[in-house]
Amino acid sequence: ALPDVIGGATTIGRMPGPNGSAFGVVRFPARSAGKLDVSELLPDSADGGQEGNAAMHATDTVDYEIILSGKIDIVLPGNQRRTLKPGDLLVMGGVPHAWENIYDEDCTYVFIAIGATRGRA
């Protein structure tokens, strides 16, 4: 989808559809864990608010994230956690997850999201 107005304000409200793409820079403030409600940030996000965690969500995309500064935890189903730090690259496709910055510094990362079609089980 193309913006209605060239140079208009950026919004995140929608992830790319099949064969579409998105690029962005995300900053999670220090100690911001537990403060994100994905239904407000990404109303079109698939399966938002899973496992009683308002930040847990999954999208129909293949995502590439590269951590630029700070640290952040990616939380997976069953409260599995991995800490990502500068230079780490995360690739995931359609996996439920949440982001939590429990650290004393902001975390900045870039992402590329490629729209995908969820397979049938």
C-alpha cells in the first residue's frame, strides 16, 4: 500500500500484506517492559494479547530485526526469553512474541517485515 500523501505522517497501524514489505526503526525506552498494548499500536496485528500478555502478538510476516543499541528481551510462548544485544540479528516468521526492555538504557533496532500467507495445518 502506498501513502495517501507524500511526506505525510508515518503510522504503524498495519503490517504489510502478502508480498508487501515494511521497514522501520523502533525504540523501546529503558524499563518499559509491561507497558505495551499491541492492540493499540497494531490494531490489525494477528492474534494480539496472547497468554494474558497485552504485548504478545503474531503477524503474518517474516521479520528481520537488527539490534543497534541497548538490549531487549524477546519473549516467546511459555515465557521463553532471549536477550538480544547490539549486532544481533533475529529472523522469525509468524511466531507469537512480545518485546520487553527491562534494562537501564533504551533499545533501538531496525526491522524489515515481509508480508506472508500463513500455511494451512
